[in-house]
Amino acid sequence: MSATPVHGTWEPAPAARWEDAFLTGNGHHGALVHGDPDADRVIVTHHTLVRPDGDDEHRRPPALAARLPALQDRLLAGDRTAAEDFTDGRPLHWVRPFHPAFQLRLDRPPPDDIDAPYRRAVDFTTGETTATRAGWTSRVFVSRADDVIVQHVAAPHLTLDLSLDPRLPGAPAGLGIGHGAVLTPEGALLTLRARYPGSDLAYTGVTLAAVTGGTTKLVPPGVLVEGATEVLLLTRVHRHTGELDTVAESRALRDLLPVAPRSAPCSASYDDLLSRHLIHHRTAYGRVTLDLAADPAERALPGSELLARPHSTALPERLFAAGRYHLLSASGLLPPRLTGLWTGDWNTAWSGAFTTNANLNLQTASAAAAALPEVTEAHAALVHRQLAHWRDNAREIFGTRGAVAPSHTDGESGHTYHFSREYPLHLWTAGADWLLRPLVDHDETYGTRDPRTTAALGEVALFYEDFLTRTDDAGHLVVVPSYSPENRPANASWGALNAAMDLSAARHALLTAADRRPEHADRLRALAGRLPPHRVNADGALAEWAWPGLADTYDHRHLSHLYAVWPLDEINPYDTPELAEAAHRALELRGAENDSAHGHLHHALVAARLGDGARVAHALGRVLDGDYFHASLMSAHYPHRDVYNADAAHALPAVLIDMLVQSTPGRLVLLPALPDSCPQGELRGVRTRFGASLDLTWAPDGSASAVLHPHRSHRIELRTPSGAEPLDLVAGEDRVISVRTR
């Protein structure tokens, strides 16, 4: 194997756009670091920062339950537009938008060393961004141990104008801003309070500046540091009502300093804070690595130059590392938003929300296999804190017990209120199963059963018990109304019957709840058994709607109808080969519509499950060759870096893992969809759903080997390109497997 892969990226110039700023975060706070020696900008974000709109009334699910039976009657009678007036008449309301807090400005006088060599970098193993030119250095990270943004700046005779600046693109004109700056024994304390227009909500940023040497004086709205050798900045932001106790917050920041800055270098405090952070970050990041034997010369390139070489194996190698890094950094208080944990603009596309009908699950798809339980814990936090709202959705819209998840959430409200005629998202019933599936994967991977997940599955099953009451002429249950995000039949309206995703989600939720709740197992399995089978259409493809007569619309970015293939195991080439063939035909017919990055990578994940390495490579190639990545290695939603969006960045590691290793609680599949573009490599530390970690190596001559490290004794089925065989695993005893890739 070649030299160690690159676990970071770098650029030879500061970021001119916030989209190119290097990213660091701890799942609570985020920072976008420009790295400009003369006018540096560190944009501060926090998962809680969503803008209130002053209208709480519309953030309730529509009270439609009394009208549901009539809608079901009309749809079953053949009225294909019946659902278009199943609404309470409200206009479309977006969820409350995510926004940045402010930028920390560090301005220096015009330098003499402007032509000196410059380099900025981010180290994925530490979460630390650095920038250097001549004698000037800046280092920034966000601590997972102390929940604080830490920046250390050093230079001979350092002069800095420091301020907290709320002026960012799209900031509302009515934002009530209050600045504060006081001198302290360490140096200075800067505060910025921003009160939202027409609201009692506000957020406050607090920065403690510890200065070594020189002088510090107040120059509103910040401070001027002259002749220093080092400055250490500790920053937090809080969203709150009323006024924040900035004295208590400054004391809390001061308590993080292990040494007195005036008697010892600031770098000692920085290094101590970094070492505490690394215990958490480095351990998590280092669990899984991918080495594609890339050319060392290409590995050494700046990220922007490497992105211009889409066929280099060094590019997916680095994007795999960057994807795991960014996914970990965005996950903590909540899982990643559409923009991860970062934005430099108040007008964030699609509110910077959590879109749960595809995007969130695609972003977190690698969490179990890539050994990032921190991501799953953040995902679980979102689910469990909103469960009460899911109950409201079920009761108000469908008149049932149990729980129904929304398609969009700002992270606070789990109510369904974002819907319209063209996007009747309030009709979607598969969301709870879709969101609980990663928690089930986590339990299978680690051999535990979280009682909260079991309870939530029980509530989803309860919904289906109440909702699935209508039958067709053959006695099968009918999911009515039914919605396949965000598509419609070619010959009907959006609200339809028996969407393939809805059928798979209902079946999976009922059977999984039955497995975990034996006292209800017989009843739940019997209900699941009454659901209709999937339908194969006249094109030989798995139909997006199993109801006879509904025609498919193929050119669409979503692949909701293939939910049974990925992430579920309901349809696969080994147990259900005929349905797998129909699913593959559906994948062949699917268009890319508007070239959304998430559509291409969703396509790749389904193709990997179906064993189509060529199709995986093609879908990956569309993304790698489509100019979807900024110099920060954060991605965009559309080609040509249009609309900052984390879908591709976070989902790409899942694609690369799934083409190499797949697992269920009873099966291991090795090298199911290896593209020709990756003839050699090593994947280390990946986790399986039967409780083992795995190291995989493959070579250009077609030889490969895997070493399993089982944590549970178990008999599984081993699938390789050579065929299938049983494999007995004993906890604590490594098992070496020799494989041929062809």
C-alpha cells in the first residue's frame, strides 16, 4: 500500500468567499475560517440559530382528520385529483430559517510581507484550521470538550483591530444590535447582542480576548491590540429570551484558561484546550480510514487543484476523509442541516432546514458503518425531542394514535406545517420509519436495544394500526392517501394510493416493532402481512405506485420508490432476485431531473445494493466531474457550485463504503460493486450490523482479503464475487477471509 492518505486539505490563498472558508465545528458551534492575514473573518454559527417569524399559529399541523374518510372514499373510487383540496387553505409556510450569528473580524495594518508565501489548511484529525504567512500564524478549532470556538493568533509586534460584526448577507434591517467591550485582566471582553425584529428572542455572542504583551485599548465597537506577541480568542454564542448574563459567561470563559496569559504564553492555554478536544475528536475521526493507493503527487495538491482532476483516485480518497470530518463536526446537539452546521448568509436555501424525506438520511447514511455513533446520537436527539409533535401530526391530520414525522423541520418544531398543492408533504406517512431506521442500524451494529427507539417504533406501529383500515378488492390493505416524495404519477395528482415507499415503510415499521415488542408481535405481523406486494409495471420496472393504473414519472431527482432496496433490505439480489431485477430496471429508467447532488448519490447507493459497480461509478462521476465542491470541500446542491449544501459532502463516504462492504444482521457482502476506477485499496475499521469491525484490502491482480474482528458470536452468510457460504464467528477471535474481486 502507498503512503498514508491525506487527512486534510489546503489552499495557497485565503478564502475570498464564505463558501470556500475552511470549516470546523463540534456539533453545537461552527466556524467558517477565511484565513486572511490582513483582514481575517471567522463566521460563527450555532445549531440553535433559527429566525423566529412571529407567527406561531401556522406552525401547527392542519386539522383535517374529520375530512379524511371522504378523501379516502374519493381516491378509492378513482378520483385521481381528490387530494388537491385536502388542505386547511393556508399558504405554503417554510420552516424557520437557519442563519449565521456574526463574524469575528481581525484587521491588521497594511503589511510589508504581502508577497511572502502563504498557506491555509484544515487538519481533519484534529479539527484545526491554520493559516500562515511569514511570521503570522492563526489557528482555530471548536472544542468538543469545552464547547467553545478557540482562535490563537501570533506574530512579531502584533497589531489587531478586533470586533464582532453582525453585517452578513441577508441580515434583517430590523435586527436590534447592541455592542459591548470592556478591558479585563486578560485583555478584553467583547459582546454582541442581536434581538430579532418583533420577537423577545435574541442571541448573544461573547468573546474573551487574552493578550500576551503589548497594549489593549477600547476602540468601539471593539478593541485595538498593539505590539502584542499572541492573542487567544474564546467565543461562544447563546440564543435566549431576555438578557444573557454576560458576566457569568465571561467568568465561564475565563475558567477555561489553565494559565494566566500575562505570565505565560497564550499558546500554552491554546495547546491545553486543544489536547482536551482531541480526546473526543481524534478518537472519533480515526476509527475508519480509506486508502485508494492514490498518486502521492496528487495527494499533495491543494484541494482546488485536486477538484480539477475528477478522475484521480486522490479525489474520492480526500472527499471520503473530508466527508467524515464534516459530518462529525456538524453533529452533536443536532445532526447536520442541509448546510451542515455552517452558513455565511441569512438567506439560506430551503431555510437551511432538516429535510427528512431524503436529505438528512442521505447525509447520515455512513454513521453506523463508518463508526460515527456521535452522528447517530445527534440524529436520535432530533427524533426523540420531537416525538410529542409527531403525535400531534398523527392525531390532527389522520385522526389516529401514534406518530407521523414531518418532511421539514427547523430542529425545534416537529409539527407538519410545510406543505402545498404541489408538495402535499402532510400526506407523507413514511417519514417516521425513514428517520428511525438509522437508530435500528445503530442498535444492530452495537448489539444493544435503546428503549427509546423501541418505544418510538411502537408508536409508529400504533399509527399504522389505526390508519390501515381500507382494503382493495383482493382484501389487501391500502395506503390511502399516499405520497411519494416529491413526485407524482404521470396520469394523476400528487396524492395517490400505495406509493412503494409507503408500503415498504409500513411493512418495515410493523415488522421491526413486532421483533422488539413480542407481546404485540402476532398482531403486528398479521397487519404487515395484509399489505399488498410491490407492482412491476409494463416496462419491467418496480412501480413507484403499486396501485393499478398509476403510471410512473421517471425523470425525477428522488428515488423514494426504491426505499425497499436502500436503506432497507426488503429487496436484494440474494433473497428477492426477481424484485431486485425490477428495481434495477427502475434505476435504469430514472432520470436525473435537475442534477441535484443528492439524487446522484442516492442513485449510487441503490446501485451498490444491487451490485452494479458501473452504475455506481457513473453516478459518482457525475458528482466528481460536475463542479459540485467548493475549495472548502463542502459541496453544492447543483453543478457549478450552485447553492451551498452538505448532501454530497456527507453522503459520499456512504457510497464508497457500500460499494466495498455491505452487511445485515445475518449477512456480509464483500466487494459487491467495486468500480474499475478503484483497482487497489484498503478500508479499515468499518463496522457491520452483526457486531464486528472489518479491515478490507484489495489489489489490481484481483486478490483481496478481509479481517473480521467479531464482538459477538454469530453465524452469518458470507457473499463475495465468488459466491455464498456460511461463516461462523466467535467473539474475540479474528477471522481472515480471502476473496477474489473477479
